[in-house]
Amino acid sequence: MRSLVVPLILGAIFAAAGIFIVARWPIMEPVTLGMMEGDAKRGAYLARSAGCVACHTDVKMGGAAMAGGAPLDTPFGRFVPPNLTPDPVHGIGDWTLDQFAVAVRQGVRPDGKAYYPAFTYEFYNQFTDQDMADLWTAFRTVPPVSVPTAQHDLNFPFNLRWGLKLWRARYMTQSETTPVMAQSDAWNRGQQLVNGASHCGACHTKRGLFGGLDANAKLEGNTNLPGGSKAPSISTEDLLSRGWTVANMAYALRTGITLGGDVLGGSMAEAIAQGTGMLTEGDREAIATYLLTPSGQISVGLPTNAAASSMDSMAGMEGMAGMESGGN
Amino acid sequence: MKRSITIGAIIASSLGAAAFAHSGATGVVLERMNGMSAMKKVMGELAPMMRGEVPYDVAAAQKGAATIMAHAGGGMVKLFPEEAIPATSYAVPALWERWDDFSDLADLLESQAFGLAMAIPNGLTAPQPPSAPHDMEAMNNMSDMVGMTDAVAQPTQDLTVAQLMGVEPTADAHTNATVLPEERESSSLDYTMMAAPAAFERVSQTCAACHSQFRRGS
């Protein structure tokens, strides 16, 4: 009997020490944007393209803008998108721009703890400093709502937030956007949106047992979405074989009408109504251009005038130069 | 295998039993699948026309609008009696739990299909002079894409900060399916002054709103 007690106690001590070390493990990289000035219009457009508004507003229940979204039921439990209005108590009114940038680009809370990847920060790591200042300015225009957000309701062991640090070390992905000068502006803009802000892969890439995105099956579909929805493969090969073109895909991203005439429901209906449907026509064409261009080929499709002008006026993200200097 | 199913279906229908769909649906489930499929066919045929990719055919478009009208509204809701949902059905329980929302959308679809029929003679662009400036379609910019000069009107790209942040609804939101029924005022729309593609897109918004709430999967 005694022979068991000592290893048990030792085991418990090591476990406690391990948890202590993990819990103290700093995951945040400091950001100093200070009082950097932002453009509300560009920020609002980025907030729309990145799904901030769609996820953090409970549109179906008539909820106030950014005051907390509809719960997301996943295999890990229920996630509740929090109140992001400028309310100092229940929202993020007492945050600084630097804290906001760390939250969005790194997935780390102001208290140094990690966010769950239900918050799709993995796709936002390449947002530039200017993007962050613009977003922050746009977020500050929303009326504060003094209503607390319900807590996540997660199953053990996913309810242990310190475990996320281990998750990050093993599973966290980062969005990769590499400007290609030989490609059209539309293709490059599409790459930014698909791999970054618009985070198509959050649904269209399958996730492993612990919710990590499967880098080997990028955009190849996911049969296990929250709420029982399925996301089909949107790999270039599959899209082309099904007959998609830049024109009909850009149209589908506005209207939901697919090739055969079915109108998309499920969570894509919301992604369209609250997201892609509110983007510029140029950006929808850019998304389609990028998705439909086989790797190693130069993008084909519609003329890029519309996409180019949208990049100038309200891209909500830096152009090519900004992409290179951005990120963290 | 396929042949034996076909033969089985022929025998079944020849015996006067309910016909079998490819997915095995029977009775009202089959009827509503047929209705939905008929509307899907219309949407699939009209979409390229509304994009200006195929020649605009007023008669075909009118026929399509009439098909949607026939399968929407009362014609649709009567095919959804409250009963245990068979495995072959894509309906979700919320459809009966929020019956008023569902039947509102079915009615909205019928009136929008009627509106589409009124807008179809206008063709791909809104007639001059444009309607009230706050109407989204009136502010559409013409596409300047090569070969599509008078084809598809572009939706406005000039949303305000408040609209983008979800604080204020978009200009046409109060007339479409994206808002709650009590906030909807479809009566203010003048379809006779609307480009057919704009009326067609209203129909698709209603399909999407209904599918996202009351259809299983996507």
C-alpha cells in the first residue's frame, strides 16, 4: 500500500508543477501601436469581411450589433461569441489598441490567457498594424451594450483554458499569404480574403480530434460543422470539375444560388447574407478568381478593373506592400 | 440494382401505391420535394439569364416566376402537415416550432415571385427614371465589364460604417427576408420599376433564409 502512496504523491506534485508551468507560460508577443490612428470605413469593411460582425451579433434573435452572437454548438461544447461593444464592463471598452491587436492577431486575451480557436484568430495573423487601428476605430463606433455574455459551456477537459497553450504549441496554424507579382490583383486580393480575413478554411477545412485544422486537406470540405451543417470541398480541382466560373461563383457569394439552382442554406446562408453578400463585387470576384486558379497557373477570368478599384477604395486591408510588412 | 429499383417503383405505382422518389420519399414529403425541385430548376435556368450570360427570354422567365408562385405560399405550407419527420425529409423540427416564421417566408416567396413577374418585362436594368434614391436597386452602378455593359446591375458598394458594423440595416433590408417578419414592410416595393435581376435576387434571399432555418444540412 505504502509503495503506491509515494508515486501517487510524486505524480500529483509533478502534474501540479506541470500545470503551473504551462499556466505561467507566456504566449503573447508584445505589440506597441499606441494611439495609431484608424479609418472607421476601412475597419468596418474589414470587420464585415472577417466575420466579426456576423459572429458577434445574434442577427436571428434581433440582438444588438456586436453585443454577442448566437451560441456555437461543437463536439467540445457550446461556445458563446462575447459582447465586443465598447461597454467598459461587459464589452471591450476598457481595452487598449495594443490589447485588441494581440487578441485578434495572436489569439491571446488581455490577461495573457489563450482564446479558443472557435475565435478564428488563426486566419488574422497577417492583419497589418494599420488594419488593427482601422478595426479598432470601427469597433469603437458601435453603441455600447451593457449586457454580460453567457459563459462557454465546454466539456472536460476542454474547459481547462490553460490546456489551450499545449493546443497552440501542437495544433495552431497561421494564415499564409504570399503575394505573387505574376498573378492579377484579383488573385492576390482573393488570396488575402480566402486565406485571411474571410477565413473560408475555418469551415471548409476539416478539423482533427482536438479541433486543429488539417493542413493537408486545405479547403477540401468538412462534414462536421457546428449545428450539423456540412461544408463541401472548395478545392480548385473540385470547383472546376463541378462547373464553377468566376462569374457564377461571385454571383453565388452574393445570392446563394448554386449551379443547379439550389439556394444555399446552413451556415453558408449566414456567411453570404452577413458576409460575402455585403462585400464589393470586386472582392467576390477576387475570392472566386483565387479559388478557381489551379496552382502554378496564372489566374484567368473576368477583367480585374472592379477588383483593382475596390482595393484602392475600401479594401479594409493594406495592399501588397502592406502585406509584406504586416503580421506579427 | 438500379434496374431493380426502377422495376420496383413501376410495380409500386402500378399497384396504386404512393410513388417512390429516388431518395425513397413518399406522400407529402415527395410532393414537397417535387415542388422544391421545380423551383430549383427555375432558379438554375434563370440565374445565367439574370447574369446576362444567356439571351434574355421574357416568356421563359415569366413561366419560371409562375412556377415559383404556384409552389410558394399556401401551396407550399399545405404540404407541411405536422407529423413525425421521416428520415427522407430534409425538414427540421424548428419548421413546426416556428410555424409562423415559416409560413411568413412561404408567403413572402409567393409575393416576391409575383413581383418578379412584374419586373421581368423591364429586363436586366431598371427603367428610367429610377425609383426613390434610398432604394438599393436604384443606386446600383452599371457594370463596366467588357461584354456586360448593359447586363447585370451591381449592388451598391457604398455601405456606411453603421451598416457594415450591423448597427443599422442596409437600405433594402426592411423589405427582404433577412429581417424578422415584424420588421418587414414589403408593400413599399415597386416591382414595375425594378430590374428583373434585383427582383430575382429577392426571391433567392427568401429561399436562403428559409433553407438556413428550416432545412437540414446546407
